[in-house]
Amino acid sequence: IPPEEKIDRQLVYYQLEQIAAQTRELSVGRDLILWPETAIPADFLAHPQMKQQVDDAARSLNSWMLVGGALRGDGNYYNSAVLMDPQGAVAGIYRKRILVPFSEYLPAGRFWTWLEQRLQIHHFEFHAGDAPVIMKFSPAGDNSLTTAFGVLICNEDTVGKLFHQYIGSGASFIVVMLNDG
């Protein structure tokens, strides 16, 4: 989804339907399906219709899904990764900890508003998460094969200590979610 369309709030439901349709078409027989960073640029867990679309995709494929979204919590928005189980239930949420200035937040708050308007910068107003989260899934529904993994979002993959935190906590692998649109 092109970045200029992704920030158009009126297109969120259409974009979600597009990515869900692509997922159903291309992902049959997969244990874990990965959607990109902010694949849904809204809090899909708080919107029943959006949540239902994601649930339907997970259930129709009987697959775990890791979905990027802009989730709201504590009155703030977070660039997040949500692990959904094959029945559509939330199995884990990770909030990005290292944010990109001028894209995910404005440094010094609203001091830069004039620059944002002048350069027509479109950004989210995210807050940083505070902890790594170990996600767990069971391939093919076999609980004896439960696998632990970590999630990093975008530029976090440049910070080695974040990888070490996950490996030290028992992660078997690490997913790096990107929005390279």
C-alpha cells in the first residue's frame, strides 16, 4: 500500500480488505503469517469490523498471524505488533520501543509543527513501548511444538542489545517487521 494512501484514514477499511484478501489467496497452509509494520494504521482491536476482518483471515487459514497496527493504550498510540491465534484471539502485543523522529513522533513536541506543515510531513504521534515481549505460537496446532520468538519493528533492528534481550529470554528467532511501502 503506497505511503500516501496509508495515511488516508478514509481508506483504512479498504486497505485492510485488500491485505486480508491477499493473505487468504497466498497463505494457505502456513503456520505463521506476517503482515508488515502498521499494516493497519489504526487500532483494529478497538474497531469491531476491523477486528472481525483479521479474525476471519486467521480462522479461514487456521494460521497464527502477526499483524502490525497503530494501537491505542493509556491514552496514547503505539506502533505495535499483535499476535493472533488461529481462532482470532490476541495472544501477545509488542509496542515498539525506539521510535523514528519526524515519522513516528515530533521531537520537542509541537515545537516542530511549523516544519511539519511547511514540508508536508505526515507522521503518526506514537509513544514508545517499554519492554521486550516474548511471543509464543504452536505450528500446526501442536502444543508440544510451541516456539518462542521476539519482535522488532523497523529501525529497532539496528540496535544489537534488543536482539540480545530476546535471545537471553529464550526466543528461538526474531521477526523484524518493516513498512517498506
